[in-house]
Amino acid sequence: MPQQLQSRSFVRVAVAAVLVCIASLVAACSGEKPGVSVKSIHPSRGPYLGGDPVVISGTGFTPTLIDSIRFGKNKAPRPPIVKENGDMVVEPPGGNVNQTVDIEIILNDARTIKIPNAYTYIDPTGPGAPTGSAH
């Protein structure tokens, strides 16, 4: 193979490698988590004292992947339970009445999935709260 042709091949390989590195950095900086996503959160509101289970449906979650979950600035008191279908069940910590917070899922490699305005703390005994059962 002539020297000039070898040089062109080397340059093409080097450029391709640099582009792959740049794409990886862009994905890491933009917060993309390959294979990890959140589909829904249910319920999206609960008592300000915390404790009522919240299901975070998604894909790619495993027990060893999750470091912690935060509701606003408060860390959930226990690690989530990750089901085989990828759903996580977590007990929110307490918060302030009528406060809407972000949910942050902190992964064990320090990446974070942030779901803005995802959960609202309510007063279950306040106006509009359920009142007893119908007989």
C-alpha cells in the first residue's frame, strides 16, 4: 500500500475515533443515560408527612444502579424496591404542604435523572381530602 494511502486511512480512523469520543462526551454532559428512562410517576402527590409508596415506572433500572432518590432536597429514607419490570417503589420523605418538588434519581456512577415538578405534598386532612367511606 502506498505511503499516501496509509496516511489517509490512519487519518480517517483517527477522525472517527475523535467523533466517537465527542459524541460520548456530549451524551454524558447532556444528562442522557443510555438504556435508562422514566416513563411515569404514580401517584404524583401524597401526604406531606411522606411514607406513602410512589411507583416510578421506567426502563433500565436495577437495584445496583440506584444510589438514592431525592424528593426536592430530601433523600428518601430507604432505597427503592426495583421490580423485574423496571418499576421502582419508593417511600418519599416528608415535605411542606402544597410544595411541588423535583424527583432526582441518583445513579451509582453519580449521574442524575431529574424529573421536574414531579411530586406535590398535600395535607390529607385539609380541604378536598377524602372523608371516610360510603356505606
